[in-house]
Amino acid sequence: MASILLASASQRRYDWLCSFLTDGESKIESRPLISPEPTPSNRLDVRVQTEDTCIAKANAAASEMAISGASHDLIIVADTLVEDPEDPLVAMGKPRDVVAATAMLLRLSGRRHRVWSSTALLWPPESDREGTEVLHGGWSADIWTESAIVEFADLSTDTLADLILSDSWVGKAGAYDLAGEARANANLVEGHEVTVLGFAPAAIDALLVALN
């Protein structure tokens, strides 16, 4: 049985991964990185910001594994950012508070926007696989970055209030959860839903290959 660590604080990513890998051949554990989450660097393409953050998380995960001595067959790290509908160099990450969440939802209301997800599969030093990114302590990683487009309906005052009061924005890039409260107000118009939920689809395909 493969031991997989999802190094993420996202319950949505963990739930999705568990529902996807239902063959009983994988043991999935989830816990956040100890290292602080990198802050996106505006004025770069959001794709680049997302991938850079994912690479930083991969390096942090490898370092933490080397220090702790924990053993896993595979580690998954991921990052998701929402591209500002008016500026492709501005990323919307996780809102800090209600004010930031409200501002993000107002900016997305009635518009289309692009969502970027970057996912890394980390291979341990003793693995027969070697990723393209060399990490700390003999770990290596392969990284994929993909996007999808989501369209929001015009949010009424009542709908906006409901989304904010539901706390569904907490911990979500762009302040919304496409598989949660925002589903009634947002539609996927291009790409794969899993991209919006937090994983690059090509990484999931590679994961299946690695597990078979």
C-alpha cells in the first residue's frame, strides 16, 4: 500500500483526493507544512507566481521530511491562485479577513476569471523515480501548472452577504469554493473543475500512473 502525504491545510484538496483514490491501495495522510506559506509576488504572470509558490512549498516539504525522518512513498504539494479579471499580473490568494474576502467577491462578480493550480509530486531519495526539480535531502519533484476559467453571476447584496456569513471563503483562493457555497453562483466555462479545486489535472494523471 502506497503511503501518500498531502502537505496541505486544504480540507477540500484532501476530501477530493480521498474520493478520487478509492481503490484501497493508497494510504493518504494530510497535514500542513510547518513553514510559512510563501506570499505571491505581484507583477509577474499569475501562472509564474503559482508555480514559484508550489516550488517553494516542495522545497519546504523536502526539508521538513529530511529533518523529521518521516517516511512516505510520495508527497503532494499544491498551490492555487485566482487571476484578477482586470490585471493578469495580480493574483488573488486566500483572503486575510472578511473585508478582503468581500473585496475579492465584488471584483469577481459578473465576470470571468482564470484560476491557476500548480501541483508537485515529490519522490523520496530511495525512489526509483527522479523528478526534474532537485530538492533538499535527495528528494526530487515533478511539477505541473494548469488553468481553468470560471464565470461568476452578478452577486446581489443578499447573495454576497450569504457567501461571507457562511465562512465558505476561509482558506480559499479568490474567496470562494466552487464545490461549496459558490457553486450556485459560478460556472466552469473552460478547463477542469479539479483545477479550480486545487490540483493540476496532469499531476493527477501522473499520480495514477505512479500508483499503477
